[in-house]
Amino acid sequence: MLLQFRKTLGRTAMAVLLATAATLTTVPADAQGRITPFMSAVAESAALDSELAAFYRENGYEPVWVGQDAESEARRTALLMALQKAGDHALPVDSYNIPALEAAMRNIDTQRDLGRVEVLLSRTFLKYAHDVSSGILEPKTIDETIVRELPRRDGAELLKGMVDGNPVTFLRSLPPQFPEYTRLMKARLKMQEQLVKGGWGPQVSAYSLEPGDRGDAVVQLRNRLIAMGYMERSASMVYDAALQEAVQLFQHDMGLNQDGVAGNTTMAEINVQIEDRLPSILVALERERWMNIPRGERHVWVNLVDFTASVVDHGEVTFNTRSVIGANDPSRRSPEFSDVMEYMEINPYWNVPRSIATGEYLPAMIASGGAANGHLQVVAGGGQVVSRGAIDWASYSPGSFPFSLRQAPGRGNALGLVKFMFPNRYNIYLHDTPSKSLFGRDRRDFSHGCIRLADPFDFAYHLLERQHDDPVNFFQRILNSGQNTRVDLEQPIPVHLVYRTAFTSPKGRLNFRHDVYGRDGKIFDALMQAGVALNDVRS
């Protein structure tokens, strides 16, 4: 039950607060010509936190929370309410130690006690504000390939925002305001309520089922899909058209081939228990907080584990294509980060990364006296192509080789016929590929880390349509020239490489994907260690 902070204070504490509030709120510190015990306690308690110290220096060590004015009371009440509802955001409620906070307020006997409680409230507020707005965890400490910079807001500015604005409105503005965050919260609550009711019921006993089948296993399949919300309640024992449609909808939400047959792969996903789906939602909420940033009215969204790349305009997907991502190998996994796409390169060179050149190509070239890998050019430091016959191959090793390797433009180029550049230190970009067959697979992690697109030309047309009346002919004219050509984007586009094993449709239906690199498992473990509750159901 929500306790008003006014009621939490003991009788002695109330007397101290009222006396101190009269001194602090009616007489400016400069006019008093002295430092009160309250001010000393605030300064001492805030000293080890630079943001808190800066805020209280700026406001003259006046109370924000413990005053007896209506504004202070409104802040106290709003903060406690937010803390008690922190579990709705999958935050660690116990870490805010509400009982200790209330106990501290009941045991105020002096102005110094009051000052310490003032700072304790500010510190608790800042912890909650940072957690709900930019996440509980530091991603780089979980996995070095999650290279996001958290949108951590300045503590003094957060406190100022709480003081200057409506406290309830300000606290509600802290979490991500994107529809996806709200939909994930609602989906989690719905799943938790379903879990209390017994989950999705018994697992289907059959290994696989298909249209036309009948019997108890079909009833189990039907009941499970009804519990999941994929079809209306019915009692048929036949794998009919309605059940086939429900299976197709489920397959869509799992990123599977939508043939309507509950084969072994589909059945394995259907039989995943609800408590095994919830961790992905908790992780997705934390990932949303990590990306609580302006994403761009138009942006490119690459969900690595969905194996797709999309263009999003004003919140609506206006283009979508399949993708191939880095293989599940420590040196090839695609990283997660955001950057800005500046240009595309038509008929690109492939400048072979040093790690690939020395690890995969050079040993054979040195052993063969330069004969191997004839499709690659040898390039000197100044950019000029060096004749292989002019190189004393026997005098070099992969570690001492002074040249670089590149592949000239052409249909056999490893990057295909176009690449999309957002220059970054990870040497990651989006590009075409001559290896089209890989796009037909459900799981597509095969590259060295860059993102291959199934429809790169259509992607290029879509990006160019805002700066050219006829983007198709413009692009094709350059392509047909065979010349390596850079085309700048007049309006650079933010690019976000994300990793979402749980996400929602605009209508709120949950989608799940496999944790290809095992990152979400590590994040979930860290969330549990931080005190997040998996099954926190509101009463």
C-alpha cells in the first residue's frame, strides 16, 4: 500500500522538519550569514557524488524533498509511487530499499538527520531515474561486441527537471517513449498473468503434425495455440484450415517458414514454456533503455537476430529486406552500435581487412609465389597496384607483408555491386553479395561481420528517391558504367544495428527469435544478479 511520506515521518521528525523548513524556505542562506546544520549535512552527504554536490551548490543547499510546502510533498509522493511501480519496468525494486528510506524518515531527530535524508532521497531518485531512462547494466561489461554508449543524463539536470516541472509528468517522461517499450511492458504483464493461470497448458506430445491429421495431439496443438492467442476457442480434433492458419501466424512470429505445417522445428517453438519466453522480454526492455535516444525520423533498423534490415519513416517500416549477419565466431560476430550512413558506393572495391588477408589469403599466396588468389590486387601503401611478379614472395611472412589486398569492382566482387557506408571503427557496413543462396535459409549468420542485403538495389532506390526524381535510372546508369562511384546522401541517415530476440508487431503481438550469439543469455543473468524479478506480477 502506498504510504505518504508525511505519514511516514515520526512525531519528533515532523517537528524538526517544520522548524527547519521554516528556516530554510523563508530566509535565504546568504541573508542568514551562517551555515545551518542541515546545510552542512547536505554538503557532507553529497560530497562523494559530483552530480549531487553540483546540484546542491547551485540551489544553495535548499531542500527539494523534505520541505513542508506542497511542491516538496508532491515530489515525495511521486517518487515513492514510481519506486513502488519500478517492477512494471523490469527494474530491481529491492535495490531502491524503500523500507530503509521510510525508516530513515521516521527517525529524524535533528537538522543533520534531515539533511542526510534529503540527500538519501535525491540519491534514490537519481538511481531510479538513471535505471529507467538508460538501463541498469553497462553493456560493454556484459559483452564487448555491444558497443553502445548509454544515454546517461546528467544528475544535476535530472534533479533540476524534477524541481522545475510537474513531478509525476517528469517521472513519466524518463522511460523510453517509443511505442515498442510500452508494448513490451504490456506483453510482459499479459504473459505473467497467463503464467499465474497455468501458462499455455500441456505441451504437444507429437513430434510433428500437418493438415489433415486428427487425434489427441491435434487437440493439444489447438489448445496451446488458443492459449497463446492465435485462434478462437474450438474443440475440433482435426488439423483443419483454421488450425493451419493459426500455425502460419505463429510461424510468422517466430521467423519461420510459413507453410502451416507443425513440423519438428515449429513444434519445438510451440512447446517452449511461457517462463522460458519471459527472459527475452526483460532483456528487450533493458535494450530499449540502452537506446533511449533520438533514432531519426528516417532511419535504418537492422535487427541482427531477425536477419532483416528495414527503413523506418516516422515510425512506419517503408522498406524491408532479408539480411545475412556475421557468423557465430568470436572474430566474426556483428557488433551492436548506432551510426550515420553518409554515402553509398556503386561498383565498389573490396579492401580486404588485414585479419582476413593475413589469416586466409596470404599464406597460400606466399607459398605459391603469388600465384594463388589471382582475383585479388596487391596494393602498396600509396594506393598503387603492384605487379605480383615484382614481389619477392619468399622474403615475406603474413606478419611482415607490407602490402594490402583488394578486389576490383565486378559481379564477382565479395561486396557485390553496391555498399552502404556509415564509417566506423569496426569496419562494418551494409552491402550486396554474389552469394544469393544464403538468403533462402531461416538462420543466416555466415558473414565476416558486415551485413549482406538480399535486395540491395531496391534498398538503394529507396534511399535515393528523396534526392532523385528517377532513382532507378540514376543508379543503373552508374552501375552500367562499371566505374567505382561514390554517391553521397544529401540527408545522412541514422543506422541502428540492434539485437532483439523479443519484439512486437504494431498491434502488440510478440515475436521471438533465437539468441544467435548468446548475448541475451548473458544480459539476463546480469539482470537477475542485479535483482530484477522474472515473475513480478502486480496485485
